Amino acid sequence: MQHSQDFLSGMVSGLEEKLKNAINEHEETKKTLDKQKDELNEVKKESHKRKKMLIAQQQMLTAGTNSYHKVSFGLSHVCIPGCAFTSIKFPLSSTTLYVIFNRLVVSF
């Protein structure tokens, strides 16, 4: 009878230890899952921002000929030092402005 009690006590303590380990592992897994959820939300936000930026750039590139910008202060052309263009004539389409702006940003 004593031998059976010792055997069962050993089994119970072994199972309690396994249960503790399983609970600790579960808590670590929950923390990892929460961290990954936060990272996923950040990536989604960044992706949404980039998508909006790409849409805006595509709209600028596909702008029609009716989207010319008028110069209200009477310039007929302008010279930008260090620019590949020697002079720029107005009115400019938004696509042309986009190309000029990108070249200026890259050159500086």
C-alpha cells in the first residue's frame, strides 16, 4: 500500500511539473503572438501609407493635358542653376513638374 501511494505521489508531482511548464510555454506564446500582432499592424499602416503615395504618383503621371499649371506672375520661362534643363517654358503639365522635381531632388 505504501509503495502504491509513493508511486501515485510521484506521478502527480511529475504531472504538476508538466502542467507548470505547459502554462509557462502558453504565456510565452501569447506574448509572442501579441508582439507579432503589433508588428503586423505597423506593417499594415506603412503599407497603407505607401499605397496612398503610389496612387498619388500614378495620378500625377497619368494627368491629362488639361492639368497645366498657369504662372500668375508673368514668367514665360525660368532658368534653374545646375539643372539639366537650360530653360523651362510655362505652362507646365503636372507630369513635367513631377519629372523636374524628381531630377532636382536627385541632383541635390
